[in-house]
Amino acid sequence: MVKITVHYLPFPDECKGTVKGICQQLSADNYLIAIDSSLPELEQLRTLAHEKAHIYCGHYDSDLPLSVLENEADEISCLMSGNKRSQPEK
């Protein structure tokens, strides 16, 4: 069974606009997620979904590029929140 502990706390000002949440693998099945408590509630929920997607997609054992991992977690969090993600311009 996977154990996930979530903490909501204010992030430093230098993180604002770039980092909304952080997930740390503590052991094989134990994770700690921190969410910026200054975000609006809906954004906190989306960020939690994004961080949990990293866990459930097995990103901590992946050799894929960070951009691929982030894109996958973004897509899953959008599906979970019912939001449509904007498509990149071609």
C-alpha cells in the first residue's frame, strides 16, 4: 500500500509563479507532498492531482525526460479536474 502524506504550507516568495507543489519519495511506498497554501483552493486541488499523478504513473522509477513526466502529470491532473489543457501552437 502506498502512503502519501500531504502538507499545505506557504512557499517562499522566490517560488511563487514557478513551484506550486513538491513531491518527495521517502521510501519505496512512502511519499511526502507539499502544496503552496497561498494558492486558491481549486489550484491546490489541481496541484495535488498533478503530484499524485507522478506517484501513480511510476515517475520516480522512470528514465524519461522531465518534460515528458511533467506533461503526463499535467494531462492526468487536467482529466481529474475536468479542465481542458491548451494545445501547444504548431
